[in-house]
Amino acid sequence: MQKAQIGISISTMFLLNKNVNYLIIFSSIFLLDRISKILVINKTKEIQDNSIFISKFVNFDLVWNEGIAFGLLSFSDSSFYHVVTMVIGAVIIVIFIMFLKANKIEKIFYLIIFSGATSNFYDRVVFQSVPDFIDIHINNQHWFIFNVADIFISISIVGLILNEILIKNK
């Protein structure tokens, strides 16, 4: 093999290896969210109760979110639901494009957001709503109910903001 061919082969292997790592991250987040939702849905069906006591501060309380984050834009009109779903699909495509164009740490943050958003989008298409179930509370003060994908999305958005403020502005 000539030097040029070896160089191309090594760079091709590096690119493939990098893409495999991205695929592993995407698949892990997507599957973790899917499995957690399936387990909670099945358990609530089994016990015939949408609330599962976990601890003094956390319950699994299954709610079906037809809106967007925190139940916003939740209406009974199905045509409005479909419009919102199409807009969410377009936003996911934009996030994927941002992932492709990003560099370094931003690429990972966009990939994590894309992974969580894709899993929630899957629910919107298959179930016509997103199952949320993690209920954090202190006494009667409850936070919003969310799911595993929401955790990844939220942490990555905070990461992007901190990256922008702390690292890029230096």
C-alpha cells in the first residue's frame, strides 16, 4: 500500500470510529428512555394505578403529555396537535443539522438533545402523547413531571449555555 492509501484508510477508520461512538451515544440515550417508559407503563398497568411510590421525595406518577415541555400547548384539538408535532419534527431536524456543523463539546450536547428529542418524538407519533413519570417533590410542593429524555435534554441545554458563557466568551 502506498502512503496516500494508508493515510486515507486511517482517516476513514477514524471517521467511522467517531461515527460509531455517536451512534452508541444516540442509541444508549434513546434506549434508556424507551426502556424506562415501557417499564413504568407496564408497572402502572399491572398495579392498576398511575402512581408508584419510590421515596419520600420521588414518585413515578405516569401522565400522558400531549403538549410540549411541561405540558405547554396541550389542547384537545387533534389538528393543532399534528401542527405542533410537525413543528417539533422540524426543530429536531434543525438540531441534527446543528449537531453536524458543531465542533468539540457542542457536538456532544447537540447529539444528546437530538437523542432525547427523537425518543419523545417517537412517543408523540406512536402514542399521540409523551409519557412523563418522574415526580420530584418535597411534601406537597411538586416539580414538573418529566421523563429520562427530558433529563438529558435539559442537562445538555444547560451545558450549551454554560459553554457559550464560560468558554466561548473568554
